[in-house]
Amino acid sequence: KRRELFRLKDQATYSKDKRKVELGCNIGTPRDVKMALKNGAEGIGLYRTEFLFMNRSNMPTEEEQFQAYKEVLEEMEGKPVIIRTLDIGGDKELPYLNLPKEANPFLGYRAIRISLNQPEIFKVQLRALLRSSLYGNLKIMYPMISSVEEVRAANEILEDVKRELKEKSIEYSNQIEIGIMIEIPAAAVIGDLLIKEVDFFSIGTNDLIQYSTAVDRLNEGVSYLYEPFHPAVLRLIKLIIDYAHADGKWVGMCGEMAGDLNIIPILLGLGLDEFSMNASAILPARKLIAELSYLEMKKLAEETLILSTSKEIRNFIAENLKK
Ligand code: PEP
Ligand code: MG
């Protein structure tokens, strides 16, 4: 069984009726790239850079960041690598940043909000990213975007940094795609506006479920309400994908849902272009997708999206896939 799976390692990912999708891997450090490649990753769909900043007493320097990003890009040998800018705050602390104690950290000062408010930190990371771009296929992604203003502000800082590098004759690639995570319901709803500012979306379902259903993703007391199959979550995902496609752009997903074999059929049917997941989920996902017809899943997704409850949705999908 294992050997059969590993035969798929170096193959592209196609549905039975030849719709091509891409399976990426989520990583936290450059050391994770080996496992990603061993398991047939076609790219890195999410590099969570915050681990580079955590468990230490000061900021990583531009050089340290550059080395880490370069290492990942080189090891991926030209395959796409999506590096997410700092997503600290919420549940992830950085003592040396002296972040305020907040009553609702998940609704507070975090991620892109910190980057925009403390551009001296953001610029170091962007400089390191731009310099690393010469070593592979880099895409930069901003986390926790809630408005068009934030994307524009982030992109303006990126342009400033590019200008500064040019002045010093420091080179970088001019082919870097810029994307944003869609993990706040407000961003999903204005997806038609946001997509005009960027090259791609990646759906962060871990936070999108939390924010759309008002269920703390870490609170055991309400974990029974944390529901990927909530009709609202599926409808938001459809909205996001449709907005991106209407503008001719691609959409990925890097939340846990993307690697869930029970949900992948629906995501395929909704037209998701890229799925990024833990390394161990990649080959089973490739095998499953090869057995599915995109057109049949498209119909299944349409029928699923008019159901009333997550239980109905779960049962309906399971029954239809048994056939
Ligand atoms: C997400 O929110 O789905 C996501 C991928 O980001 P993180 O889990 O790092 O918040
Ligand atoms: Mg998130």
C-alpha cells in the first residue's frame, strides 16, 4: 500500500478527467523541506516564518532570514515556494517584541497589523525575501488581511524596499507573485476587490472557521462547534474561489481542510487550484484526486452547498463517494 502510494511521488496531480491541481506542503522551518520532497510535494504552499522568530531573545537579522529563505528556495529547485510574512500575535508570542496583553488576542494586534505598524521589522523581512528570490520561485504572502488598504500599504512598503535595493544595486527577481491569505470573513466578502491588488489567494481555513463561526480554535470547551462542514464555511470558500477565478487568478488553501480526504472532493469540485498540507497527507491526496472526476465533484459541490446542516453535508458527501 505504501509502495503503491510512493509510485505517485514524482507525478503531477490530475483528476480522473484531467483537471490539473497542485499539491504543496506546509512547513515551519527549512529542515521540513526534506520531508516535503520525500512525500512528493509540488511546492511549498505555506512557509510559516514565525518559527524563525520564536524561541529566542531577539529578532533574527536580515542575514539569518535571508539564509533560511534561500535554503528553502534552493532545495525546492524552482518549484513554487510561498513564504508568509510574520504572523505573530494571537496564540503565538514573541517576548522581545513586548506585545500588549490583550483580552482578545485573536482579534488584536497581530500578523500584518504588526508588520504595518512596525515597518522597521517588516522591511528587514522583505529585504531578506527579495534577496532570496534569486535562488528559486518565490511568492510572498501577507497573513490576516482584512481590507484593501492593508494590502496597498503592505505593497507600498514592498515597493519602498525594492527601490532601496535598486539604489544599492542589490538584485532580486522581478517575477515574484504577491498573494494574501483569506482567513477573515470580511476579506472573503470583498474578495472581488482584494483580488485586483494581488496575484493569488490562499485560504486559511484554520482561522476562517474560527472567525466566521466565532469559535476559538484553541478552546476545548467549544471545539464541538469548530466545524469545517458548516454551510457558511463552504459558501465562503466558494465565494473566494469564484472571485479569484473571475479575475483570472489562482486560489490555494493552506488550512488543515486542504489535506482532509473527506473534504478534498468538494474543494476539487469548487475549483480550488492548489492544496497545501502536511507532508504525510500529500500522497494520499494525490491518489484520491486521481480517482475523482472534477465534473462529478463540481456537481456534488453544487448539491452540497444547498444543504442546511453540517451533518447533512457530511452524510451526503460520504454516501455519494461510496458509490
Ligand atoms: C490558517 O489560518 O488556516 C493558516 C493556514 O494559518 P495558521 O494556521 O498559521 O494561522
Ligand atoms: Mg491563520
